[in-house]
Amino acid sequence: MRNLYLTANRKLYWTFFSLFTALTFLVIFLAPAQPASGEELSQNTDRRGGIVLVLSGGGTRGFAHIGVLKVLERENIPIAGIVGTSIGSVIGGLYASGYSADEILQIVIDTDIMGLLADAGTRLRTDSANHRPSGEVLSPMRIDFNKKMKVVGPLGLLPATALVNFLAKYTGHIQTTDFNSLSIPFACVATDLSTGEALVLRNGNLASSIRASASIPGVLEPWPLNGRLLVDGGLSANLPVEIAKQIFPDYPIVAVNLSKQATSKPVESFNSIVDVMMQTIDIMTLENMRRNEAQADLLIYPDVAAYSMLDSKGYDDIYARGLEAAEMKVHELVAISSESPDFLADGKVESAERVVRRVRIEGLGERAAADLEKNYRGWIDKPYDVNAVNRAVERMSKREEVATVDANVRPVSESQPEDVEVVFSVEKRPPYELAINGYTTNLHEHRWLDVTLNARDLASMGDAASVIGKYGENEWGLNARYFTPIIDGAQWGFALGMRRDKIEPLGMDRYEIERYTARAVYYKERDDSRFGIGIAGQHSNAGSGSDNSYGPYLYYNSDTLDNLLMPSSGYSFNTQLWWNTHGVWVSRTNLTTYVPYTNNMHFVFDFGLETGDKDDQAFRVLLGDQEELYSLSRRPPAGDQAVWAKVGIGKNFSHSWWGAVRGEIFAGYGIIMDNWSVDEEAWETGVTLSVPGQFLNGKVLIVYDNHGELTIGYTLGVANWSNSPVP
């Protein structure tokens, strides 16, 4: 009996034990996993681990961030979020939008980084005889004024508007405005210039947000965004670990710091004013950086101190140093990643497709805004397309009166967030600009100083006027222009001018000629072309006597050059044609084409034609008076017509934020004609070394011509020629 009892007890015990074990296994393996905090962080994730990556600022030294990302990819370490400042926001934003480390490195290699910064010429089109309102003024000395004539700028050495267009190009596949919905949740840090506070940007236009975060104070102009004026996030949080911990709590923070030794850098690393300014910022924010370093779970220090903040070369080595620094921390990276909570590796996706219900343009004035808004009526009731918006931003930024353009997407109402309006926020150029320029050379006697005053929004919103005064030993001039607002791509332009030139053609006596000119032209423009038709007149005083003439006037300009000062691709075509009461066709036509050969080399082809009347000093054509052929510029031959052509191959030896150093080997040929019969021929060949840029535009050259003469010369400044017989 006792044995039967024990047997029954054992069976009951094992039954309860089996049930308890089964229930335990069910609880452990079938119960849903709980998130690390009260807020659910992931759904249906199939892997554990992950880090939050903080990328510091540091100029082009930030390409080391790409090397760190490469190691994280290789080790399959998931990234739960990225927070970046300045260049850290550029690299982090591209990575969060879906690019791999290799793809970002290739973008860097294929892009003229310095050209993105030294882009002052990108919105300026070569424009003979000033046939468009003044846009961006290139000058070593420029002052901006507001309506009360109070000095208001410029606010930075470089506008860098091409940078935002570059970012828009590579983030155009992102249709969301919520950075938390990117393939990796992302945030970038900028600094409010008014308050000094760190501003964390987590939604809006990704390209504009990154541009704001990378606005190096004093170097790049501040970026206006949502009513604020923003500069580089490095001023307030160059290593934003604290911000990352607030956005992504409970995740290990891996911080990549490019400024480990902020107060101890080699003397040779200071190569420009930019390096001094950035070192100053590092020193001022050193305490903030150390506080943030202390809160990071892991720190990575790429050894990039030997490189300057805006270096134009060495990007492969900078990348390799980031790779090396991350390699040294691989075991620690793997360890802290495996201990972090789960997360959704594929990011979040917005639930509803947004539909555009309205398009608005702010900052241009009612009339101009209404005119531009007509171009986007086709967007209404269609899905939001970020690429179309980015293209519109790029087109608007080319308008002469526009400084910056930002695009935002806002819900029309809280009840229907999928119905949105696209709002373009335009920052106009200052109402008044004063610029001083000049030109000097040893090739000929024409040297001068010129002063330009531009004014906008005078009689109506969107109009523009300018006065240009010019004075030199052998010439002086004054030109006043006024342009009405652009409506439906059209505007009127009016110009009055006076000038005096001393001229000594080849084989002729020296003479002086005064011109008083006027013209009224109706312009129509589309894309990269501008056409004008009107009437022009001229009163001239010369050795041959006084003369009055007038007649119909035609103008055409088409320009696709990638940069006015440092072109490497595209073409520029200008032509002016004036038929006057003396029955003389006075014209000037010029075509210049740049064909890229490699990243640093290009071919250039130049062709020109000028027509007039040799027997009348007012309409006489001179070959070389605008340096068409350098060897003829001191004593240009005169004729009824002139034709010239040049072919060359150029190479950029260096390219920095202030400009470039480029060389060119060229050959030129020209003929001067008498009633379309060849009167004289000339050719030359030579080399030039030029320094085109924001503040200094110089050139040295050696030329050998058909007379066997060798000319060694120089030029300094940008020539604003006004000696054509065309009014």
C-alpha cells in the first residue's frame, strides 16, 4: 500500500513538474518582448543591438566620418539613429537617406567640393553690355544697406548657394519631411544666430536643414529657416551627445570627434583665415565639447589634425584615417551594440501619401509671387514630388533679386495632414549694394576703377536699378539702368550712358571719342536664354565730327556655364545687333564653349565677330581692344569687320574656397576685314596662369605672336569692357 502511495505521489509530482516546465517555456518563448522603455521602439525586428552615432563638425576633415561608417557596415553594427553637426550633418544626412559609405565616398571624389563653396559665379550669366539686372555682386569691397541705408552685410565671405542645390540633388529621392522616417532616424544641429541656442532640426526640407547646420560663421552666409537666421551647429553643440541622448534614450552613444586636441594643433595646419576662425570656435566651445565627450559611451578620434578645415585635397587619406580610428574600436563597438535594445532596422514609413493642395511663395511681393505661382498650378491635387520642388528652388535661386530660397511642406489643416501646401520662402538681396572694383594690366593703357550702386524695389516690388561709374587715365564713363519687374518671363529695360575713350589704332593717329547713348528694350527670357528687342540711339563726338544716329536694336543671350569666374563646362553665347540711320550694321557676337576632359582639365573654344564701319570713328571695329588677342591689345588694328577664334586646354592645379589656380595653353587667330575682304591676319600662342576667385582675379601670361615678338604680361581684376561701338 505504501509503495502504491509513493508511486502515485511520484506520478503526481512529475505531472506537476511537467506542467510547470511547459508553462515556463511558454512564458519565456511565446510571450511578447517588452521594449526597454515605456515607448515602443521597434516592431517585428529580427536582430538585436544597435548604436546611436554622433558625428561632429570639422570641415572637410569630416570625410573621416565615411571611414567610420564603412567599418560599422562591415561589422554589421546597426545604427538606431544619427545626430550630426556641420559636416557631420552632411555625411550623416546622406547616410540616413539611404546611401552606403562607398557611395558617399564616390560622391565626394566626383564632386568639386571647393567649387560648391566658391560658387559666387554660378548664378551670374555672362552678359555683354549689362542687359539684365545686377545679381550677385563680385567685389573685393562690397557693402549692403537696408531701406534706411543702414549697413546690413554681407554676412559671410561666401554665399555657397550651390551647396544647397548639391544637397537637394542627392536627397531628391526622399519624399518625407519627417527625418525620423528616413531609413535611419536623423537629426542635425544648427545655432540660432539671434539667441545662440542649439536648434535641433528633425523635419522640413532635408537639404536646407543640412545647409543651415553647415553654415560656418563668417565664412558661409547664415541660412534663413522658418523665420530664424541659422549658423553652424558647432557654435552651440559641435559634438551633440547630450542632444542625441535626449532624442534616443537608452541607446549607447558612439561619438566621432574630429577636434580631440582643440588647443593643440600643429602650426602648419593653419593655412587660411578659415582655419584660424574654426580653431577659435573650437577653443571657445572646448568646455561644452568635454562635457559632451564625458557622456558618450564610446569615443572615436580620427587623426586628422594635420588637415585644414577646408582642404582641397587629401580626401582619400582623411577617409582612411576615419577607417583606421574605427578599426581600433571594433571590439568595443561590437560589445556595446550587442547590449543595446531592439529597434526597427528599416525605419518608419509615413502612412498616407501627401497631396499638394496649394503653392505659396513668401518674400517676393504679391505681384512677383502671383506670377511665379502660375508655374506650379500643375502641382495642385497631385502627389508631393520633392524632386520637382528642388528643381523649382534651383530655378528661383537664379533670379537676380533672390539671395536664398527654402521650401517647406505644411499641412493645410490638422484634421487632414495628408493635404499639404508647398511654401517657398524667399530671402531677397539687400535693397542697396555698393561695390568697388577695378582693372589693371601692362598689356595696354586701359586701366580703371569702377563703382557700382545697385537698388531694388524702388517704384514697385521686383524692379531694379543700377548706376556704374568708371574712371581711368584713358577712359571714363557713367551708366544708369532701370528694369521693371519680371512678369510672365518678360520685362522692360532702359539705359542711359556716357563714356569717353582714348584710342590709338595700329597705323593711325591717336584720337578721343565721346559717346552719349540711350536704349529701351523689351526682354523675354526662358530657362537659360534671354531675348531683347527695342530701339537704341547715340550721339558721338570724335575727331571726325559730331554725329547722331538711332535705330532698331536686337539682343540675345544664352548661357549654360557652370560658373562665371571658373567655368569648366557649358557655353555662353551673346549677340547684339544695331541698325542705325547711317545704314551701318553695328554688331558684336561671341561664343565661348567649355568641354570637360577630366575632373581638373577642360578644353575651351572661343569665337567672335564684330561689324561696323572703318571710315567712321564712332562705328570703327578694333581687333584686340577687348583682349581678343593679347598681342594686339596695345595697338589694335581697325576695320569694317573683325573675326577671331581661340582654342585652349586648361587645368586646375588647385581649388579652394577662395578660388582656384588654373593654367591654360592656347592658340588664337584673328582677321580684320575691309568690306568683308581680309585686310590683315594675326595669330598668337601662349600660356596663362590665372587665379580666378571671390576676392582676387589675376593672371600672368606669356604670348608669342606672328611677328616673332614675345609678350610677358599680367592682368588684375575683372574687365568690365564698355568700348564697343554698339550702344
